[in-house]
Amino acid sequence: MPDPMEPVVITRDFRLLRTRRKGEGKQSPLNVLNFALIELVPHCLYMVPARGTDVLADVPELAPGRILSRNLSVSERLNGEDPLEYGQQCFISYKTVYTARRGMAHAEVRGKSIEIPDLRTWDDTFNWMVKTSWTLHLVGEGEKQEYVLVAAALLDRHGRVIDERKVEALRRVLQAGELKDSIGRFNPGRIPLIIFAGQTQLAKRIQGVRGISRRMSFREAVLEVYIDRHRLMCRQIADSQLHRLQSRKLFGDDRLLPFDARRAGSSEERSTGTVIKEAGRLGAVATKLEAVVTKPFDRSIKHTVRDLREVAAIMAEAAKVARSEIPDAAAAVMLRARDVLIRVYHSMKLRELHWQLEELLLQTAILMDRSQTVSDSCCRAWDDELKSIHRRLTRPDPMTGQLLDYGFSRQVRASVFPHVHLANVHLMRQLTDGGPDLKSVDAELRKACAPL
């Protein structure tokens, strides 16, 4: 499984599907040659790494941290009848790892819960048309007209399909909907063979959708693991800073002792040696974190890298002051380091809340895809979780006694917790008012996630 801290970088050619922008027409796929990518799943799922300025720097779909997922169906359709080469495979670009995960989940849900049942309904209608065609020569005009209307309804329902197998099945619907053959004879005997050909195409599409669902399920699982590893990384950063904030060796007394003070004193006392060692560790962690480009983690990780290096510099300054035999002044410098460590801790705690909101957003989107309502038990669980998130955003953190955006250059809580509250209001809407409004819950959760 891929590791955010130890990315595997490969180079390959591919075709990039461009996003249609407002006021612009559909753009042709972009041929990308010899492009470096972070490999998540070999051959089919990648992340765009950090890179220098190049000719593709203005392509938003190739911004660092974007997730690229292969789409073989589009690749084959665009390539026509020619064999598909490796460099001709088409990729869809997702803005963040969360949107990519939701996209994989949507594809699987739509395939299993929507498209396959729809294809089976289509196949059932084909069966009805075959059986009805056996006796069309014996019935009156009313029954013949009913048959024609059923075929017309199929055309109306599936008239905008683009998958080649569905298009071929639809062509069979058009043929079978005509009771007369090409020379104008009433000829229902030809209809079963036409329908059987259409059913063959539907069966192939069902198998294709099952294959897509399995592939999407695996990619989603990989992205889940990747997100979990990011989450663990953020939690470890938060725990490390909390440990430092509570450490007597760093902030336990009011003075920073010189190097040789520990020889005569307790090992629990703070020394310049301890401070310099911690400064080196913080700098090393910052260097490792620089490689992390995964969106939407990248913004907070960049701030964390900056803050960790600031803390390391402040600690080095405190040690230098202590060597000048001004321990009280050194202790004052260390207090500045404590404020920055609190900021790092808070940033990682906000990442945890963001993960919880994204999980709720995913579950909401799946229910909407399936056209299902949220169960009472699930509704209560979501209500508890949203209230917990709201409390943590509006009350001081119990470990630091400060609000979670204390010391931030950009205050984020005020842009998040109102939407968390509104999401819960729409979730807990009374049955007399229509019950839970998942569409509004989804919209408010998206607004809550955006600032984070």
C-alpha cells in the first residue's frame, strides 16, 4: 500500500481528460508525455507530485496533489477500433483525495445500485417484447400499438446513452419497434433475433459494469488506506507536540539551564542540550513533511512545516541565550516556542475534524446515489457526531485551553461551525416537515469542509 511519507515515483505517458469550464466548449484530451507521477495503484491510480515550472504548469488538472484515475471505457471509445496502447490510456483528474474517494464510491454505487438494476429492467422489457412478438400476427391493432409504444418508451428512456454496448442495444430497440421489415412487409417473426442481439449487448454491459465496480472498489480501498495513513500521520504530529508541551524537560521550570547543569541536578531539569536535540528532531520532521502534497492536506502541512522550523529556530535561539548566562531571558524565548507548538497541535486537531466531516459527506452521498433515506439509528449517530464536532469547534480545547484556530493568520472556525449546525438542523428535520433533508445536509457539509 502507498505511504505518504515514502512515495514511489514513476514516469509515464497518458492522455488527460480536461474539465469543461463555464462558458467553454468540451476540450479534447491532452496528450502528456514522460510525466512524473506518484504511484498509488500500478497503471491506474496516481497522484501528481510537487514539481518545478514546466510547460504543463498552467493545467489545473495536473496541479500537485491531484489524483489521476484511469478510465478504460473512455480510452477505448476515443481510440476507435485500433488496439489501445499504454500511452493512449485516458485519466480523470480529481481535485483532492476525498473527492477521488467519493468518485470511486459513486461509480461503484451507481453501477451496483442504479445501472445494473436499470439494465435488468431493460432486459425484462426485451423479454416481454420477444414473447409478445410471437402472437402479434393474431392480435388487433390495439395490442400492436401497445407493443410499439413500449419500444418507443425504451427509446425515450435510454436515448442519450453513450456506452457503445448500450448504443447497439438501443439500435436493436429501434429495429424491433418497427413491425414491418425493410421492404414494407408485416414481419414480426424477425423480432426475436433482433431482441436477442440486443440482450447480448446488455449482458456484456452488465459484466463490464461489474468489472468497473470491482476496480473502483479496490481503488477506493487504496484511497481509504492512504487517507487513514495521513490521518495517523496528523495524529502523531499532534501527539508529539502535546508531549513536548507537557514535558518538564522543555517547559517544566522557569529557567533554561546551561549544558553542565544536569551533572549536579535532576535529569528532569531542562538543559540547552535537550532543547537543541528537540530542535533537530523538529527540523527533521519538517523536512520529511515537505514531500507531502496530497490535497487537501497540503495546505495545513505547509503551515506545519513552516511552524516546526520556526519552533526549531526559536529553540536554537533559546539555547544560544542560555549560553550567555541569561537563563530567565532564555525561558522567555521558550515561551514563544510553546505558542507555535500549540498552533501545530491545533492545526492537526482541525484535520481530525475535517476527516470526520468528510466521512459523513461520503455516507450522505452514497445514500443520495441509492435514493435511500437515512435510518433512525444512523440519524441519531450522525446527530451525536455533528454535535460533538460543533462543540469542539466552538469551545476551547481541553488540553490547551484555547480555541482551535488560536494564533492562526486565517481564522477558520467561524466559516465551519455554522454549516455544521445547519447540516444537523436539516438532518433532524421533523417528519411533519418531510423528515431528513439529505440534499441540504450534503450541501452544508461541503460548505463546512471547504475552509478546512
